[in-house]
Amino acid sequence: MKRALATAIVGLLALPAYAEGDAEAGKKAFNRCKSCHMIATPDGDVIVKGGRTGPNLYGIAGRTAGTVEDFRYGDSLVAAGENGLVWDEATFAEYAQDPKEFLKSYLDDTAAKSKMSFKLKSGGEDVYAYIASLSAE
């Protein structure tokens, strides 16, 4: 019996995790992001008016980090993108929680820095879902 239970638990742990954020909750949480970030289409249609200190977040889902054209990223974020960092729900949420620590860990570089000083303690998955819901496929 114990062996069957252990096998079942291992089987469940092997299944992929499908954690999907709540776009409605993310809409509210994004209010904290708007001071630095906007969401606008490549044609310039503004979906969510916001600041320009941070990059436009339109189309972030599946995008390589540090690649919005004409935005000056920090060296560490560019290096992360060059090393394969592509934004998905998990990486976005972890980065938003503590950008500097995320980059230090991702790059295995204690000197890594982030220009983003804001830390979104919770709700990163929701913010990602909201942004993704506004971006074209």
C-alpha cells in the first residue's frame, strides 16, 4: 500500500504545473506598475497609459528579456536575455518580486543589477496574465 501511495505521489509531482494568473486581479495590481510602464501596441495605440521610465510591456509574453527596441536596458537584463531569459508567467513573477536578486541568481553573478527598484511582493502572476490578455497573439 505504501509503495502504491508513493508511486501515485511521484506521478502527481511529475505533472507540469499550470498556474495561471487572474487577469482581473492583475488589472488592479498593474496600477502600481503604471508609474513606470505603459502598454501600447507597436502602432502606437496606447492601451494603458503609463510612464516611460520602464519599457512598454505590450507583447512581453514569450519575449526575450531586454529586447524592446529603443529602450535602454541595464547591462544585467540584456545579459540575461542573451543567456536565454524569455518572459513567461514564472520568470516574470519571480523577477517582479525582487529584480536584483532574480538577475543575480539567473546570471550567477553577485554584481548583477537591475534598473527596476520596485518589488512586487505578490500578484506577479496576475499582472502577467493582465498584460498578456492585452497583447496580441
